[in-house]
Amino acid sequence: YIDAQNENAERPESHLNLGNMYSQSGDQVKAEAAYRQAIKLNPKFDPAYANLADLYRSQGMDQFAGKILQEGINKLPEDATLYHALGLTQARAQQMDKALASLRKAAELQPEAARYTYVYGVALNSVGDTAQALRVLEQGFARHPGDKDIIVMIASIKRDQGHKDEALEWAQKLLALNPADQNALKFIEVLNAVK
């Protein structure tokens, strides 16, 4: 496998593949070198930044993860993946203002990615901005009516606000996606038990 990747050593994808292999086998030094070589070959190759940041994160070095993601964003200012990863890194570091800005940017840059909208909505809710969280999630639902995570989050927020009937409406939307969904059925059962 290594020989095959080295045959195409002029391509950043080959170094990314090597970095992934080294990372999975526990050789972080070689993994880091491979990811950095991919970036050197193509400074606009976003997977190399994301994977290098993930390598740092797995080693508990979030400050380096944030730095490499920011470096990638400087080269690729319209890359939603890098903003999303940076937002998660900032959230883990309890830098919620920065995290919200990064997560919002990711969701704005790539509205077709339901996950980015969902995570941004969850982050807003976690800092107590429930009204904005609902707006973001409901807009996300309008674009992605089949996204279970978005529906569950809206239903959960409505439940937490004490709006049982609205929470049930959202839970029914979840059940409509899959009538055999045991989690949806349980959620509805729990909501119906609330006085």
C-alpha cells in the first residue's frame, strides 16, 4: 500500500492516504509528516488540514488543531468543512462566541449540509439562545425535511420549553419518516405521559 501511494507521491491525495494509514496504526509522527506534505503539495487541499487537526485533537492538542484549521481557512476562506471543524474545536475549548461564529459560517457556506445546520442549532441552544436555535433548526428542516437529528432537536427544545403539543407535532413528523422507529415511538410515549 505504501509503495502504491509513493508511486503517486506528487499528489496530495497519496500523502493524505498515507497520513490516514499512519494515524490508524498509531504512528502520529509519520501521520503528521504525511499530512503536512499533502498541504505543502497543495495548500488548498482541505482534507489534509482537517485530518491533521483531527490528529492533533486525538492527542489532546486542540490549540494546534485550531491553529492548523485557521491556517486552512486563510487559504480556503469559503471552506465550510474547515469552519465547522474549527467551531467544534473552539466549543471544546469553551470559546463559545468564537465557536458560534465559526459554526454559523459553516452553515451559511454550505446550507445543503444538514449536519452543519443541526450542530449550529445545538450550539445556540447550549448557550441559552433557544429562540435563535429554533429559527436555525426550523430553516434547516425546511431545506432538509427528512433529517431526523433536526426534527429530534426541535421536538426536544419544544418539550423542554413545556410546549408538549408542539413537541408531539414534531415527534409525529419523525414517526412519519419511519413508522417503525422505536425511538420516535418511545419519545411520543414519554411526551404523552407528561401532564
